[in-house]
Amino acid sequence: SRAQAMEVEESPTVTYDDIGGIDDQVREVREAVEDPLLTPELFEEVGVDPPSGVLLHGPPGTGKTMLAKAVANETDATFIKMAGSELVRKFIGEGSRLVRDLFELAAERQPAVIFIDEIDAVAAKRTDSKTSGDAEVQRTMMQLLSEMDGFDDRGEIRIMAATNRFDMLDEAILRPGRFDRLIEVPKPNAEGRAQILRIHTRDMNVADDVAFAELADDLDGYSGADLASLATEAGMFAIRDDRTEVRMTDFLDAKAKIEENEDSGPVMAF
Ligand code: ATP
């Protein structure tokens, strides 16, 4: 049903302050999504059309969903999330029906930000195989494109999507009037990693000996999500040791544990 496939948040609580290490991307998203919602008259006066759809692409856990939620928060918009994998349904017509529901719901709840995660699930390049499953996915994608194309006067609805397989996407969805603004969201550099660690330890009782910049230097390849786990894990080490203060050694123990568990795993993969 509609309720199961979509995640609706009337007012998400994520703010730009919760997002570290991707300041340029935050600025681009604000320009492409926030400004057209808050000051549409400016675009009209200047005579430019705002981007139709914004596609965020980059590795998992880098803050793509956070960006979409933060922009919805900032514009007091309803956040409506749909996972691309949810759109790939068994029964004929189910996927396109969900796409129609998605845009209908957004129209009812505007201002709204539609966020389609894992868009590659419905918008991958056509393969040679002509199985019925493929045809159904194709139909769902056509429905999505037609909703976007028929959206000249889209009112207060903005469309965002995310993927970590940009290279797999069918170019049809990147044409003007569709996802015509691409924003790459990379893994953070050392400075970004330190910033993200500070964000995720804001509410933690951190000892004076914790040097985030030094720590971050040694965390090459960590995503924002990896850094969030590291902070939690460090806290767990302090608790295990019956301390209420989290020390540098706890962060180093957490790092060792994560890297032991994920030897050749996702943490170090690029
Ligand atoms: P996926 O492609 O797996 O859906 P994503 O890019 O959408 O990933 P998010 O869902 O936004 O990633 O991030 C997951 C969690 O990781 C966040 O809830 C947050 O705790 C942490 N995180 C990720 N990126 C950042 C960041 N740039 N700053 C602070 N925290 C981050």
C-alpha cells in the first residue's frame, strides 16, 4: 500500500548544521531546491527556470538523504521518500501506480520534497534481456518520466533522487526537464571527517585528550555513516570500562575494532 512504500515526514528535524564535510554540496542543494521554493518570484523576474530535478550521486552513507531532509526542514516542506527498490514490484502496473500515488500525495501535501532513493533500481540502462520483469521496470520508469515531463507548473513540489551507481543510469532520466541538476556527494576529506566526528560527538562527554583532527587524518575512506558508527563504538568502549568520559584511546579502540570487522570490507572500499 501507499503507506508501506512511502515514508512521509511532515517536518524532518535534520538541519544543515548536522551535515559535515560537504559544504559545497549543501550550497548547491540550497540554490537548486530551497531558493525556488522560498523565492520563486526571483526566478520569474530573472527569467530562468529552476532545475526540474536534482540528482545526488556518490558512495553510500555520505549524507544524500540528510541533504534532502534538511532542505525539506528549511523550507517547511513535507518530506516524501520512496525507495527505488519499492517501485520494482511483482504485479503488472503496481510500480507505475505507486509513482502516480507519490506525485498525487506530494500535490496534496505541498510544499513537498519528493526524494527517490536508489533511483537506479527503476532507471538503469536498458539491458538486452527482454524478461517481463524488465518490461515492468521500464513501464515504471516511463511513468516517472511522464510525471516529471507533465510537471510544467509544479507548484511547490521539488523532486530529488539519489544513487550510488551513477554510471548505470539511463540517460533518458538526465535530460533537460528531468533530473537536470547533478550534484556529486563524495566521501569526506580529512577536514570533513573531523567536522563530522565533532557533529556526532556533540552530545557525548568527550575528554580533553581527544584530538579529532589527528584522528581524522587516519580515517581515510570513512564515510559519514562510518564516522557515526565510530563515535558510537567509542562511547561503548568507555561504558565497558566503567567511565563516563570518552577518551582518545576509546576512539582508537573503536577504529581497530571496525577495521578488524570490515577487513577488506566497505570501510576501505572506494
Ligand atoms: P545511502 O546511499 O546508503 O542511502 P546516504 O548518502 O543517503 O546513504 P545518509 O542516509 O544521509 O546517507 O547518512 C546515513 C547516516 O550517516 C546519517 O544519518 C548520519 O548519521 C551519517 N552521515 C552520513 N553523511 C554525513 C555527513 N556528511 N555529516 C554528518 N553525518 C553524516
